[in-house]
Amino acid sequence: MPNLPDRSNIDTEKRNPRSKTLHTMSVAEIAELINGEDRHVVLALKRARPRLVKFIEAAEAGFLAGGRLIYVGAGTSGRLGVLDASEAPPTFCVPATRVVGIIAGGDGSLRKSSEGAEDDAKGTWDELEKLELTSDDTVIAIAAGGTTPYAIGALTYCKTKRKKASPLTALLCCTTIEKPEHADHLLMLKTGAEVLTGSTRMKAGTATKLALNMISTTLMVRAGKVYENLMVDVKATNNKLRDRAARIIATLTKLERDAALELLDACDGEVKTAIVSHRLNVTAAQARDKLADAQGHLGRVLG
């Protein structure tokens, strides 16, 4: 393959000098080494925090206006995007269309690797076309090595095929590179060489997950999905979440647990509605109206 790219200069493809004797180590030594290397993840996030803050601030207005957060990636990067997207509806009671994960090879790649799909630079184009992107949307291409054609191609689509309604774009990577032409933001998490050379499911994957946690959670907080440090928009779809919802209501209303559960049921499982209804002594319908007037921000209603 004469056109095969040489990726030896990519940080995540380099050999880690501290793990060159990995095959001779004991279980305890391997565990200690991996544990020690994982400390670089926290440092990488700390170094990247100013860029992450700048990016989140740039994405905030569009997201609050109803824009979507869209992750694109292949392999581990794609799975992490889908994972974060799938947690948004139950945690923040948003439609599944609000945070979207697109992975090379489709949903089947969540369980079984589809490594060849990542080489298709136009692999996302059909799905992105169906989304009818707007300038309120944010698209994050995730690629540990910063070169995955599938991910980079998504940025190209956003800036060349959606010129009249181009979304905000970012490349999230774990190596030192120049900002790609079609990325508005470059989010570099410099985690260094992996314990197992090239295995970006390790430090790079962990750092990526932490960055996605930061991005999505911060946007949801700013969108009024959180009050104090409580997930007041939690969708109580199982016993664990019903219990959590009841405890949140009890905490903010001083009701006993059983009374909180009754109030939750009376308000159709809507935690914020239940809290406003009790605290302001209004009906569930009136509570919903007050929340709507406050764009869903519980703090604005309670004062």
C-alpha cells in the first residue's frame, strides 16, 4: 500500500519507555504501572481545561437555543460518544435526538469492532445529511490520534456541505497536532504513550470519557437541567431512579419519603413540577407553566 499513512509521529502510537518490559512483569507490577500511568489522564485534563472552557462557552448559546450535541468517532472514540449520548435522556430528560452519537460501522460496532469503517472519510455524510444540521448544533469529532478519516470527514462535511448553516465544530484528540482546517476548536488531551503501545482504549479513552462528561454535563447545567447538584430532570423509569427522584423531592421540600413518592406520582413523574407544586402551593399544571416561563430553570422559579 504505497499510500498507507505513516502514523509513527502520533503520540498515542509511540512506545512508552516505562512499559517496555511489560511482558516480564508480575500481576502486581502491571497493576502498579497502569495505575501510575493513569495519573497522566488527570494532568492532561487540567492542561486542556482552558480550551475546554472556551469551547463549551462557544457551544452554550446554540445548545440553549435548542441545538444538538453530536459526537462522531470510530472504535473506542465512537463508543464513548454513543455512551455519553445514551445517558442524556434518563439523566436530563431530554429527547434522544438532543445528544447524538454516530459511530463508524453503525450500532453493530458497539459490540463488535468494525475497524475498516474508520477509513471512509465520507462515512458520516449520509447520517449528518439526515440530521439537517443548523448553526445552533455542535459537532465533536473524536479521534485519539487526531487523524481518523471517518471523524475528520465529519468536520469537512460540516464546513463544506452546510455553508449556510454550519454548526460549531471541534476535534477532540489525545496527541499533539495542528488544528484541522474544518475544526473551529481543537481539544488536545495529551495523555502520552500508552502502556500497551497504540491501545487508545486505555489512557486516551479514559481522558476522552472525562472530557465528554465535562462537556455534556456543563451544557446541561447551563440549560437548567440541574438544581444545586441534583438531577432535577431525572426521568424516573425504574425503581432506582424513582427512589432517587423521591429523595430529590424530599430534600428540596422537606417531605417524608412516602409523601415525596405520592407527590411524584401526582405530577406524572416530573421532579421539578413536583417541587414547584409543593413549594409554591400550586397545581401541577400551574407549576409546569411557571417552569416553562423560566425556560425550565428551577432556581428562577424558586427564587
